[in-house]
Amino acid sequence: MNPVGGESRPARQEDPCRTREVLDIVGDKWALLVVRNLSQGPRRFTELKRAIDGISQRMLTVTLRDLERDGILTRTVRNVMPPHVSYELTPMGTTLRQATAPLLEWSALHLTRIDAARAAYDARPQE
């Protein structure tokens, strides 16, 4: 609501605060793992489920729907028995993969150091 006129105003497309919507995608661990896996080409649901350790079927479904809604990936259904559904990055999804690749690489490179830091922190006496 606009405090002066009492009317609500729609968010403007160029509103810098709307970038948090994109950051929600980038900050979602499942979304980034799906994008990383799709960077190798189209994948079926079961292939993604096997490739992404720890993701539940429901969470994968929700993540795929969200990414499709945001234009990051496309869902293709082939009418065969049983139906063949595959997912593929859109051009925008490919640029997201390129933008987040350094973050994923940094994570893999520093994982053992992060584990060691957590263990040291957890071993400290609590105040």
C-alpha cells in the first residue's frame, strides 16, 4: 500500500528489489543442482533423480515446475507408451549455468575446508 494515497502500486519491472526473486533461484540448492545436471543435455526425471543425491521425488517435481515457470528449462512430453518426459535448459537457463558455475566449483573446491571449519566450531566449548 502506498502510505500517502492508500493505493497499492504494482512492482515495476526494473525495481532493484525484484532481484531477490532471481536470487531465490540462485540460492536454491536443488535448482542449481538441476541446472548443473541439465547442462550436459536433456534428461528424464528418473535420470535427474538418480544424479541428484538426497532430493526427494516431490522436491524434484516442485523444483522442475518452478524452473519451467521461470523460463530456465523446458519440459517436453513425447506421446509414446509410457509417455517420455524430458527436461532441457533454455538459452536463459544456459546463461544461469554459466553464471553459477564458478560458485559450484568454489563449493566443491572448498568443501573439505568447510567441513574442517564446522568440526572445529562444533568442538568449541559453548558460551
